[in-house]
Amino acid sequence: AESNTNRLKAQGSMMSAVACASVPKITVVIGGCHGGDSYAMCGRAFDPNFLFLWPNARVSMLAPGHSDAFVQTEEEITQMNDM
């Protein structure tokens, strides 16, 4: 829990620094940019002055494989309705 707290605190500090910066914001995404990284590294939400995405770059709000926790299968829905 402590490592997650420290990581979130660092991300919050980075987001604050990016939001308050008075210099031009330039973002280059070469590989993948998922979840909180998208915000912390001046993603689209911060409206950067220049945003370059490499042709095979991937940007998403959830990291691949983490969306399974939010999606229910038909079987799970049926079990919930039967209760």
C-alpha cells in the first residue's frame, strides 16, 4: 500500500507541475501510454502545444488487461439476476 501511495503522490506532483507550467508543452508518444501515465506525461487532457504519436503508438485510459475487472460476462449477469 505504501508503494502505491508514493507512486500516486509522485504522479499528482507531476500533474500539478505540468498543469502549472508556463512553457510550451510538447508530447511525443512512441510506444504505449496507458492510464494515469497519459495524464502525468501531458497527454491530450492537458492540451499540449504539440502532440506527436508514432504510427504504432497506443493510448488508452486503462492498461491492456485491466478492463476485465469492469466487464461482466453473460454468465455473471444471469447469476446476478437470479439472486
